[in-house]
Amino acid sequence: MDPTARVTMSIDALLARRRALLGGNLSIAYGHPLHIVRGSMQYLWDADGRRYIDAYNNVPHVGHCHPRVVQAGQAQMAVLSTNTRYLHELILSYAERLGATLPGALKVCYFVNSGSEANELALRLARAHTGRRDLIVLEHAYHGNTTTLIDISPYKHEGQGGGGSPAWVHVAPLPDLYRGAWRRADVGAGSQYAAHVARIIDGLRASGTGLCGFLAESWPSVGGQMSLPADYVQAVYQMVRAAGGVCIADEVQTGYGRLGEHFWGFEAYGVVPDIVVLGKPIGNGHPIGAVVTTPEIASSFDNGMEFFSTFGGNTVSCAIGIAVLETVHAENLQAHAREVGRHLLGRLHELKRRHALIGEVRGAGLFLGVELVTDRQSLAPATRAAAAIANHMRDLGVLLGTDGPFHNVIKIRPPLPFTVQDADALVEALDTALAASATA
């Protein structure tokens, strides 16, 4: 059945029904919400048949409703959908293929249903291995929606409705080289930020508490679509391990070639984590999460308590996961992200030269951020302008969102089939929206 055939309600009626049936803090995008009824690759269609370029949704990593992924799920669902208590080749093949993309001893896989569940499991692994609880995270970080993950996500627990950090969570400054305490022009900026982590570790050692680990997104997303200084990451990994802790890389946003130059975000820094966390994009919209670790850490976790996730690693999910990984390789999407990303970065830098509202353009591949400021000297965040521009872009047929501590960073994270032509259309629309904002 054509999904548009079921469209009978107006936007206002849908909103009223939503408010009556769903929780009030379930957010919705844009001042004029979209009623989306269909998706294909890097495009979405609304109930009126209008097509939008999706530069927002990184969950459909290889494209909305990619035929290879859809067919893999349909075919397996018609044969068998069951759990990991039975032997089956698919989960073993998936684990082998996933492990082959990772360096060193990162070969032991656990499959779950979401990035949140994966981060929860990563914490359990780290605690079982170290016998400790205290964790270091970065300010503005977001790692998931469970109670424990809100505890370790300053983006949530320091914001409205939050209760702050629990005693076992230690927040280190985000190494923001644009607006942080130490910036790109400062010699030794990475070392200065790393010194904060060293002081946290020294304090834990002095108290006799000890350190469980360090958990960070390889490239902070909610923090503002940014990379970290390589010397910072290298120094932090070294000091965390020296303190007996483990290093956990949250790759939910940047894994699987999105960065173009690297298949994994942590590869940009020349480090290898002890635990890697994966989420939504590895299932292309199907609920899959994964944790990959070393045999040593897996052995510590195998302590007599059974680990079981009812749907984690089920046969349908594994078939879909394999199809997504095969598609990334077969369609050379990492190289595609690199080339399209370079083109788009160049065009965005051109916009920066013409629009004073743009303070910085950053990122790699198809993980890009455009930080908006009202003044390039004071770096005052242009939060209202960013929201207005995202809404204007929606009206122009390009879907974008905002992020960062001040919600002033335009985030660009499209499905990887996103083309040079799509990038040019995005830039033209952004040029129009920026010009309109400047005269508003």
C-alpha cells in the first residue's frame, strides 16, 4: 500500500492527537512540524509529496530504505527470527566482519538493541574488569537515555530538569579549540586540557578510590560537531591506563566511514580504545547496538553472571547488520563521504568569507558543523539565528538541525549517499537563509 494513501489528518490534528497520546517532553523538529511519509536514500517526502534533502539524519547510514538492507531483513524475517540461545551462523559472520574492521585485539562482540544499551553494557564491562566505578567524561557529552547514562551525560544532567553529576562521575573540560580556555593558536592547548584529566586521576588516587575509565565520543557531536586534539587523546588514554582504567570510545555518531578519511573516529588520533560502542547507524534504522572489546576484558566480564539481551543479536538484526556493513564497502561510501565532504567543506568556507554570522566551519567527511556567532571577537553564540536558519532551511527543502552547548551549531550529518549536487543545493539554501537572517 502506498503510505501516502493513509494520510487523512491535518498537521494541527496530528499535533493535537500527539499531545494527547505521547509524553509532553517528546520533542518535535521545526517551528512548523513536518509530516513525513516516505524516505529513499538521502531524501524524505512529506504528506503533500514535497521532497526534502535530508542532511540531518545519520541513523539511515547507507540511505533511507536502502534496497539491500530492506531485502536482507525481509528475507530473514520470512525464515527465522530468534535469539542467541540457539546456534546460528549469522551472528558469527556478523561478529567476524565487524571485528575485521577494528584494530588490535578488539574482536569480542556483544550485540544489543541501541547505543544506550551498548553504553550501559560498556560500563558493566569496564567495572567488571577494573573493580572500580568512578568514570571520567567530557562536559556537554551525551551518551544515552537510561538513568545511568543521564548520570554520565552532562548535556542532560546539567541542563533543565537535571540533577547534576553523581559523586562517581567526574567531568573534564571539553577540549574546544574554538571557544574553550585554550584555543588553536595556543601552544600546547591539548596538553593543557589533558592536565585537567590528570588532576582528576590524581584526586581519585589520593582518595583511594581509583579509576574505572574514560568514556568519550571520539568526535563530540552534541558538544558541537568537533574533533579533539590528537595529543590530548593520546595523553589521556596513556594516563587512564596507567591509573588502571579502561578507555571507551563512543562511536555511535562517527563509525562506519562517516568521517571519510577514517572508518572509525578514534583512528584520527592514532589510538586504540579498550572498548568500542556502536549504535543506530549500524542497523540503518533497525534497532541495533554493539559493544566490541578485547578477550581480556570479555574474560573479566564472564564472571558467572549470565549476559542475555532478548533481541540483541537476533537473526533478523544480524542479517540487516551484515547488509549495512556490506553496503558501506560495496558502494565505497567511506571514499564517497571523503570526496563529498571535502567539496562541502570548501563551499562552507566560501560562505564563511561572505557571512559574518559564521564563526567557524569544522568537521570531516559528512560530519560537519557550522558555528554561528553574533560577533567573531567575543564569540557570542547566535542561538536564535541558528534556530531561525534551521527553520528557513526546512522551508527551502533542506533538513538540518542545531547542536552544541548553546544550540548555535548547524549540524550536517546526512545519509552517506548524499551527493555533490545535494551539497551544492544545501549551500545555496544556507546562503539564502544566512542573508535573510542578517537583514531580519
